[in-house]
Amino acid sequence: MDTPQLSRRHIIGTVALSALAGCTASSSESEIQIGNIMIGNWRDDPVTITLRLDREGITVFEEAIEIDGDGENLIEQSWDADPGEYTIMGLV
């Protein structure tokens, strides 16, 4: 059975939701803290995702990550934990 192809927008949204689920709100409504990020692959085949995390316009994490079919990959926080405005981008 063929697994439907996921659009780039769907994957980016999934990555963003997974990352934001563990965030702590700060005193500013537009600033958050991002800790570890969990990325999942619901397809049967492995995929490589290039994930980039920007904090206030500066790239603080960028890496190509291979995820096994129906697997997950935890990205442990290596960036500053201060609240800020973050952008998460992913490319399959």
C-alpha cells in the first residue's frame, strides 16, 4: 500500500507543533523558550529533513537529520534558552 506524500507545508507545520509543545511562555506574548525538539516520520520509508531554528533572525541550529520509517528523532537543546521570537523551518 502506498503511503500518501506529505506536503512540505504539512511537514513544516508538524515540526513546528512538535517543537512548540514543550515551550514555556514568557512575560512577552511574542517570545517563547524552546527546549528539545522531537521530529517524527509517519511514513514507512526513512526521510532526511534539514531542520533550521532561527532566534530573532539568527540561525541557532541547522542540521540534516535522517529519521527511520515510522520513527522519531530527539534534538537536544544546544541553543540559548532565553525567551525570544523563533522561526522553525524544515525541508525534506
